[in-house]
Amino acid sequence: MTSQYFLRKTITWGCIVAILIVTIGCTRVPQTGQPGGSAPAVVEIWHSLQGAEAYALQGQTEKIMKTNPEVIIKLKYVSDVPEKNFVDFSYQAQAGGEGPDIFIASREIIRQLYEQGALAKTVYIDQKAFPATLSAFQIGGVGYASPWLTDVPLLYFRTDTAIVPANLADLFSKGGISIASPDTATLSAWWNGQGGQMIKAGKPVLVDPINATFLTQLLTWRSANSLRIDPSVLKTFAEGGTPYMIAGASQAKVLTQQNIPWGSIPLAELVGGQGHSLLGKTLGIANSGIKTNEAMTPMIQIVEEALSTPEVEGAMYQAGRLLPANRGYYQRPEAQKGVFPQANIALAKAWALEGNAPEWKLIPVQDKAWSNVLTGNFTPEDALTGAQAAAVKALAAK
């Protein structure tokens, strides 16, 4: 055997070994989100947040991506003024097979998206959210969004000129109260806390005597200037023009920033703890009806669950005004002061209405009746009789 023979054998076996190394390397299972692995899944989120809230959301999604390298989150701003803009834009995108994987939107927009068939059953629901916030995004007992941020009305008082009232009679004997609007959203805890109701056994009961008694009570306070309707109520309160007001828990941050001496209590405390406040603006996290498939569901769930933590919701509150919907946040040290203890109580007892509950159709009818009485155009009985007829038509409409 010559030296050339051994050289040829050596080169041949060297090539075989090299091929085996390359082959083994190429057949290794790729790891999603890891160098050399398959590309991360892209999860697109549409929202209507602006300014500091938009920047905060961007910051939180960057943290989520760092912790979960298997996903890339893309954010897109879509205006919700008016709400129809957000809904129509989403519908048109989905009609072309496009649109987001996740929507962050208000209860009203979520309901409209559901009615257009744009949503799938949510892949993640924050079971630590307040019951009323969970109900707000349920339709027929099925969750189509997970609660994220919310608000609830409270009774505010100036600690330099007023004290905590014992009940409604005590409140209206101490100079009365100012409110932005005499509607169900503002006064629901006092109305239903004294037995008020819109529906009984599936039928509207706006003419119920208890409703008439409550409306007469409002008219009496209004006539005595103890119930003052003031669209600029926050400014009036800040300037010392009224000792008491009703406003969302979200407004506490504004008062604190202006160094206004304030305190607050849940509205239900003035009716023996029996009342349930209607939630204020509430945002939810929903997932697309056309993008939620077998491949994307795990990725969507990762993002929705990560967004629903007390830490993320707390960061969003710091950037904006809406409060966390996750009850866990209210156990944190920073939530043991300010507006949070009172908001926690009010949110825990808030009025739980499903997203398509018939009461939503009747609330505008009742609000109109109350407004007609308090502006001096109708008696309580006449206003509620008209409202009853309108309520029957509202429930009959599809």
C-alpha cells in the first residue's frame, strides 16, 4: 500500500465524518425563540390608549417579550372616537382575513365586536378579577374578554370642610352634594340599595312604586338645591364650592396632584351597605375570532395572562387613571392607602351585569325619565309611565 492510498482513505473518512456532523446538527429540534430555532410567533394587539398609557403598554409588552422570547408583540393604535370607528375598522380588517390577535377595548366595544362575530371565547380569563368586571364581559355565561382596568363611583368629601355622613339624610342635611349627571351610572347604589329595580321576572318594572319614591326623593333634594347638577363638578369640588361630590375612583389621582384635601367612601355605605354601584369605564382583553387557532392559542394565552397581572395593571394605573381589575393588586403595600381601600370595597360589591343583560337597554330609558323630572318637565309618575312604555319597546327590539 502506498502513501497515496492512505491519503485517499483519510480524506474519504474525513468527508464522511463532516457530513455526519452537519446532518446531526441540522436535524436537531429547533427551539422557538432561541438562536438557530424557529421564528417567534407574532401576536398583534389593537388598542385605543394614547399618551402615557400607550407608552406604558409598550414598556410592559417589551418586558413580556423579554420573559417570553417565543412571542413578538406588535401594537397598533385604533381610535375609538366614536366607538363605531374601532368596531368598523376591525370588522373590515377581519373581512379581509386580517386584523389583530388581541383587542384591548371598552365593554361597549367588546359587546359590539361580539355581535359582529369578531371575537372568539377568550383563551384566558383572570379569575382574580372582581365579579362585576368578569360579568361585564360575559355573554350567556361565556367570557369573551378578560377584565383589565376599571372604575367605580365613590362619594368624595373635603376633609377641611366636611365629615363622613352617616346616611343619606345626614348627607343632605350637611349642605348636600354635587354630581355631574343625575343618571343610573352615578346614583345606582342609592337607587337599588333602597329596592329600585328595572326588571322583574323578565319584564320591565320602571313604574314600580319604589322607583317612583326614589325619583320623588331626588326631586325634593333638587328643589331644595341639596342635589346640584354640575358638569364641572370636579373643578367645583377642587375650588371648595361643594363639600361633597360623586365621581369615579379614577379621579382621586387628579385631586391628589392638585393637593386637594379629600376623603372618600363607597356610596353603598349611606344606604346600609345594601347598594351596588354600576361600574364606570372598564377595559377588557379579548381575542380574535379568526386569529385564535390551534397554533396561535398558546401564544395568545401567554400574552393575555401576562398582561393581567397585578404588576402590569398597576403600571397602567400609574400611567393613566383607570384602576386595576385584578383583586390581587389591592393586597399590595401601595394599595393600602389613598383611594384603593374604598375602591376595593366598592368594586367588590359592584352591580354584576352581563355584557348583554337587558338592563343595558333600559338604563338609557331610566336616565331620560330621571332627567325629565329633575329639569322640571314631568312629574315622577308621568315620567316613569312613559319610560315603562319605552322599556317594553326596547326589550322587544332585536
